[in-house]
Amino acid sequence: MRARILLTEELLPISVDSIEGESGPGYCLRALERNATDIHTLCMKLRISGLNGFNQSDAVFLSQLFKADVVWFKQMMPATTRNFEWQQHRWYRSSDLRFTVPQVCPTCVHRNGWIKAAWDFSLSTVCIEHQCALVDACPSCPRSLSWYRPAPGIARCRHVIRSNPKESKPAELLLEFQSWVEARLALNQDQSFGAPSHLSRWRILKDVSLPGWVCLMEAFGLKPMDAPYQPPLFPPRFRPNKIWREIITRALVRIEHFEQQEVKNWSEWKAEIQQFPLLRMATVHQHPGDQSLAAMLLEKIFSYRASVRLTKRHAHWGQMQLFEV
């Protein structure tokens, strides 16, 4: 079906260059709008299904369609498999990224006309420039945003994407964390970058990958303050922006308290920290910094010796050494 590439000459006569830091799916929306068409019309003409958006397996097709670099598409488009590369980082869960339900800053998308790639990362929750929360649902429907929409600033229901006027300005902690996330995304995963400034005293955080940070945010931030945590029977495939903001805020506060304590009474944190994100970080992640940190926290807090209990399935744990704080 996708061999019908000759149709694109009449559909997309205008070649559109990508912008540094632009989202891959966002580029597709912008290029289609620039050519006075949309993804619905394109998919009908080419007789393909675009309901779930394009992904990395479509890189060759997309490079021909938009007359753009195929390598760029392979790096910037969503993936449908585990252990995939995106933005020079290796990811282990598609839910760590906003491939299903995207989010945007309404002010940015209407003034600048393009979508940041950083907004496709689940830990991105606010816009630094306009100091507002990112939007992941149409305020008029309200339905979750989709890549299958007419333009970057228009929802699938054809309502204009706009901010919630009742939404307060994000806390300074979230804005500072967002600035760090965007700077970290621009670097290769193996580059030692360091932790956010207010967490800089916890030395081992500098060796944790961004997917590892997702696990840390879940481990430290899932449990509400002064309330029991009830894991959902059917966990959602994605978390709304509002929920991630709550999780990240709690996690950053707890991590700061955790690393500031003079005496390391690790076991006292057992009621505050969730174990399963650390287990996933220890068993699934391939980054040495992630594995070492997860092993240390599991042993010190939960008395779970990964080097003993995981050796049968994961041989490298027999030689793993823990970081020291």
C-alpha cells in the first residue's frame, strides 16, 4: 500500500525542514498543515491507516513522503517494540514516552507553530518559557489529545487547544526539574550529566539514565503524602499530566529529604518508597548506573539482595557492586 508514493507529489508539494528539538510526530503535523492538508486526508489518499499514528518502522516511508532524512525519523518517531532508541537514549517501556497521548504547551504551539520533542517524555509536565502546565486533553470535549488531528494546535474534535484557566502556575520545583530534563535529553545517555541542583549532593544520581529517573519518580512519588498507596487493579497505559506532576513533586521532595538525613536509617523509608519500580529498574534496565542504584536501594531499604536473588536469571548480578553514598 505504501508504494503509492507518487501521490505525495500532488499532496505535499512544499518541502518542510525539521526544527532542532522538534517532535517527530509533531513535525508530520506541521508539514501536513503547511501543505494545506491533514493526516486524515493523507491516509485516505494513500489508503493506509493512521489512526495510531506513524512510528519508527515507517521511517523509510516517511522520509520519502516528507523528503526528509530517514535517520532523523528513526530517532524521533515513536516505537512499538521494547528496548528502542529515542533521542539518543535507550528506552524499555513505550509508556515512559507520550506516544499514545501527546501533550503540548498551547501558547508555544500557537505562537511558534511547532511541538517540542521534550514534551513527548512522560516526566515533562510544564513549559519553562510560559510557566504553565502542558495540556494533554481538549478542554472542550474533553478527550485526550491524539496525533491523529488536523494541526499541531487543533484537537481531533477541531477545537482549538488551550490551557485550563483554573490551572495555577506550576511550582518552582517542577520548572527547575523540567529545565534539567530538557538539557539532559539533548545529551547522549552515556554522558555523565549530574542531578538537578537541589539534589546534587546525592552523588550517584549523576549516573542514572532518564528511563531510570522514571523508575525513581515512581518509587519515591507514587505513595501520597500521609496516606496509604493502593495500586490500581488495572494500571493505566499512560498517566495524565496532572498525575505526573503530583508524582514528580512528591518524589523530588522525598529524594531531597532522603539524601539530607544525617544518619542513614534506610529501613524507615520502607513505608514511603515503592519496591516494584526499583525491581524493574534492576532487572530490565541495561544501564550500569540504573542497576547499581536500584540494587543499593533494594538492599538498604527492603533487605532485598539483588546480587543473590537475581543471579539465577541475571548472571551479571553475581559481579555487581553497589554504589556508596
